[in-house]
Amino acid sequence: MTHSRFSIFLLSGLAFCWISCGSPQSDLATNEDPVNLQNPQFRLIETDTFHFNNFVDCNMAEVWVGDTLRIFPGKYGEDPVWGFANDLKFASGANADEVFSTPAEEYIAPTLPKNAAVGQPGLHGAVWFETVYQDQRDPTGRTLYAIYHNENYPETLPFNEETGEGYIDKDWPLGLTERITPAAVPRIGVMKSTDGGWNWENKGLFLEDNQDRMILKPHNTSKTFAGGVGDPSAVAVGEYLYLFYGEYGYPGEYDPATYSPETEWSGQCISIARIKISDLDDPQGKGMRWDGNGFNAAWDGIGKPVKSLQIPMESGGGPASSPAGGFHWGPSVSWNTHLESWVMLMGKVEGQSWFGDEIYISFNPHKDLGDGDNSQAWSTPQLLLKKPGHVLWYPSLQPLNSPEDIAAKNTSLRLGKKARLFFKYSDLGKYMSEYIIEFEKPEAAKNPL
């Protein structure tokens, strides 16, 4: 969900402590395939506030190009509800602290593809870069693939009967504004740069949900999305790029006569898809979603979310179209070299306009996400941080300005024992860090020296 527009209350601190969790509760995992993991431990260490000095409304896409760390926050493109945006810009520096401290006026706008005319092939709607993958086949490090979140409306992407792409402006749900405006639909696509991020070419879509899966009036009253897939984070393992994303559509054809909130909930939360890295130059139709047994569902088909990350309905979970449904969203995934484990941060939706004052964390110790069901073996989310009265979006872990992180060229996709926790106070419109997180392996934390 890529909007930031709220105004609420005051900060509340959090004293740091070691937090541990054994096997996750059985009511948050399938009985047939329980997720039995002994989680790492972590503590939050309160620090002086570190402000990011520019607009952030998404996951932080960053990459090292040679000895330069480069980040790509912001939004670009047509948006009939919020207006055309030209905030997708980049900053560069010798380390994370230097880049994150860059004043907004020093950011550089890259050359991005123009929006195509309505009804014509090409880029439609607005985009946000959520992850940048660096092509390992290019020794210069200048060939980059941006995985982007893309939002459209029936106005920017009207339904095309020949291709099945687009949306029908009938019984369309309302969006976030206080005005009578439509809900958006997110998709996920790929852009490519061969010069380190100065110029970008649109390569096509990774994933999308079609019109028949949109959740319409009278059932959709969430004021967010009509359906779709978005808010991704991507990591490379072997020959594949694995995509973690939010699923907001109906897991089947939406029919108001047979609509079931339980059915909708069952197909939503954080899902996983993958694509061969060799297909990133022509991605459309090549991505595959997890269907419960493997990566077998089509790029525009029906997959299944990670069961252990879903919030049961009896515990406050609910469908995305509901004003009261709770679910985890906005994954940010990194490989932790100290823990030898994947780490995922996520938010939690608690209200009609995606309010939520909590950030959660989950772990997966299986480095090879392609082996069996390793990609699904995430621990039950643990509460990492709560800020009562606030709206917390886009949590991420970022490298420190340490010799170790600089030497390893760590980014939000690869980190060590310590990392800086960033998130957005969406009610304040500010992206900042107030904590460092320190990780410890379970055996080390249980047997301190």
C-alpha cells in the first residue's frame, strides 16, 4: 500500500530487552505441516533519532555500484487520484549514513519511461521501486533490475477484452481520500538499467491479478485496494529471484452472490512467487506463484499465502476488503549472515484505512528457498515494536556505518549481527530510525559467556 496521509498523536518509547520464542503457536500454523523453528533472539537498542531526509513511500531499494551505495526512494508516474509524481530519485554515498543523510534537494531524477497513452501498450499508472537486483553476470555492477510496485485505476487501465488486462468501472470500491475517489489496484513489474540507475527501461510485468478477482461493492469497504498484488521485497537465490508480496485479491472469481469473507481471507496475506533471473529481460508470463505444493501457479493465477504468516480469523484476522480485517503486509526480507537465517519484517493492518501501530518479525533458517517447501517455513510473526496512536508502515533493516558493513557492502537485503531499524510514521509523513536491532543465535543467547 503506497500512500502516506494521516495525522495522529504522540511517540511512545520502548525499552530494549532480549526477546525469544520457541516453536510458534499451533493455532497460527497448519496442523498438517507445522512450522517448528527455534527462533533467534533479538533486542532493540534505543538511539538518537536518525531522520531520512527525503520522501519514502515504499520498501527501500538500494544497491552498491562499485564503492558507491545508491538508493531509489519515491514515486513516479500518472495518478488521477493523487496527481502525477516525479519523486522517484536517487542518492549516492560512501556508506549508509552518508546516503540516508543526503538532503532532498541533492537527489537526482533518473530517466524513466513515460506513461503510455490510455489503451496503448506500455507503462501505465505510478511506480515505486521496492527492490533492486544487481545482475551478477555484469562484472561492472552497473546492470540493475528494479522490482516495482505499480498502481492503476479503471481510468488509467480500462478493461481490454482482447487481452483481459485492466479494470471495469462498475461497482468499483472507494479509495483512501476523503473525496469520492476510486480504489487503486497494484501490480508488480520489472525495469532495467545498464548504467547504474541513471536510465531505466520498462521490461514488463512480474505479477498481476485480473478483473475477475477484484473485490467490488457491496463487499469491499476497506478504502484501500480493489484487489491486486503489491508491496514486494525480492531476494536472489541460485538461478531464481524470489518475490515476497502482499496478496489483496479474491482467491477465485469474485461473485457478489457467492462471496465469502472466509474464502477471501484464506487467499490473502504475504505470498511468494519466483522467476528465473535469466527471464528478467522479458518477465511477463514467466513468474510462478506458490500454490500450496510448489511454484506451479501462473503469474496471473491463484496462489496461496504463507500459512504461518496469516492471522487466524478467531484471533482478529480478516479479509483485506473488510474495514476491520487484520493481516500482515509490506514484507521486507534480508539474509542475515550472523544468524544464517532469513529475516522478514512486516506491518499489520488493523483498520479501514490500513491503520496499524505494530511491526512484526519472522525468521526462516533455510537459505535455499527452492528446496521443497523451504520458502514457506517462516516462524509465527513476533511483535518487534509497538507505537500506540501511530501508523507504522514500511519497516526495514538497514546497514550501519561500520567497517564491517561497509567492507561487506551490506544493504537492506543482506545484513549482519547489528542493523538499524527504519520505518515510516505514516501519520507524521516521516521515515526515520530510533533503534538498532542486535541479533543472537538461540544457542548463544541461552548460554552467555
